[in-house]
Amino acid sequence: MAMKRPIPLWLAQSQHNPERRKNIAWTLGSVLWSGSFSAASSNLSQLSSEGIELLFPRLADTGNAVPLQAHITAPSGLHLTQLKVMLPENPNPLALQLKILSQPRQYQFSTRLRLAASQSVWVVATFSDGSERANSAPTIITSTACLDES
């Protein structure tokens, strides 16, 4: 009677691990979505920026916590339903997505963003009729003085 060889632990865990499947699906989805974002960002520049005001620094010492303030005003007769903040150069371009349950005509928010590189931040507002408006603000990430060898 032949003895079965034991399956290595790393192989046994990887074959039926639901967490592994979830991670693979998430990775595949983010890769596919980030590829489609470059095409979507060119479409965003064609949207009207009317009613979206952004306060974002042109220069930032580091990309660790760059402040963003946005003020959005809906067109006459409409209200906000959703807001997105997109960072096209980050590994995960969708930085923030808010679904607004109340029906505000104006909305203001402040946040801090972590930027992977110098880039433009996009704020996209969706209104009650399904229309969208978008505005962007560029920033340049500079290196800090404490990294210099001088």
C-alpha cells in the first residue's frame, strides 16, 4: 500500500482560500478599472466645470496630506446625488465617492489627499437628472529640504 505524500501547507491554503479569490478579483478589477480611467479622464475634461470651485495648492512639499476644499452648486432645478474625487496618477484612482441622500443644491467639503505624484485632482458631481460636471486642479509635489545632502 502506497503512502500519499502530504500537500505542502502553502499549496493547500491557496487552493480553496476565499480570501485569495477576493484579493485576485479586487486586483483584477482595479487593474481593469485604472486602465479605463485614462480614457475617462479625457472625457472628464469635456464636461462643464460650472458650479464646481476647488481650492487646492499648486505646490505641495510632500504628497502625504494635500488639502482639498470643494464647493459645488447644482444647476437650477436640480440637486446633488453623488460626488467623486479622482486621482489619475494614484494606484487606486478613485480616492473618494460620496452618495448624497439628502437633496442639497449646494455642498461643501474639505479633505486631505495622499498623492503618489504630481497630478491633477478631479472632482466629479452627478446631479438628479443624471448629468455630470467636473473640474480639476493641478499640483506639483516638490521634494523636501531635509532630503538634500547639502
